[in-house]
Amino acid sequence: MADKDEELAMPRDAKIVKSLLKSMGVGDYEPPVIHTILELWYRYIVDVLTDAQVYSEHAGKSEIDCDDVKLAIQSKLNFSFSQPPPREVLLELAQNRNKIPLPKTVAGPDIPLPPDQDTLISPNYMFGIPSQGSEPEETEDEETTIPNPSQEEKIDMQQQEPHQRVSFPLPKSQKD
């Protein structure tokens, strides 16, 4: 009985939307769905009628007629939706594109990966490896190191003591 009272109190447009949903096989939906569809519906109608009024005024008519509404709907369709190109045009484009062969793969059937030094998983630390044959000796330079060197001093130190980049390859995992 409560459903019939709600149905009688429902506006005519809401009843139409509800019957449209039912005819399309949609039986389970939240009540705000009807209000959302009605809002979109009203917004579309206002846009079309506003465009029809502009076309009517441009034509010098005092009232909107059916031709103005048809023109407004057609222009809305043209700007809202685009038609795909004809099948023949697509086939011609595909044939032209497929004439160019694909480049040969260098790496083989696996997925090509960037070099290890360019990946985020490669080790990116550096060791200062002493040159062979010379043992570390304490010099005056080590005693006079600056505790907090500036950026320029850091660059000078790096240029004086070249470091070698050392990376260790990760072992390949055995597939079970």
C-alpha cells in the first residue's frame, strides 16, 4: 500500500523514467537514480531549447518552431558525438600502415629491459677503492679535512679523488 501511495505522489516525469528503467530490464536501483536521470534530462532539454531560441532569433522569428528544435538537436549531436570514418577509409589507412614492416628485435623474444645502471633496482652506491700497490698513509690532507664542506669544496674533493663505480649483479632466480 505504501508503494501505491508513493507511486501516486510521484511526478509524471519520474513515473516515465521509472517505466523506462523497467522496460530496459533494470529492476534494482537506488531511489536517487531517478532524480539524477531527471536532472540530466531537464538539463539536456534546457540546453536544446536555449539553442533553438538562439536559432529562432537569428532567423528573425518571434517563436520557436519545430525546425529550430530539430536544428538544435542536430547541432548538439554533431558537437557531442562524432561518427567514425567509413569502413573503406579505415581499411585504406590500415593497408598503408601495414605496408611498413616492423623493426627487427635485437633482444630476442624476452621483454627488452633498460641497462642496469638506468634502473631503480640497481645498486647506486660508490666505493673508494685504493689503487693497487699503495697502502693508505696518513697525510696532512686527511688531518685538515673540513667537517662540513661547501658544495664547491665537495666538487673539488671529488675531482681530486676519483671513485670507481662498483655494482654487483643480482643472481638470476631459478624457476621451479
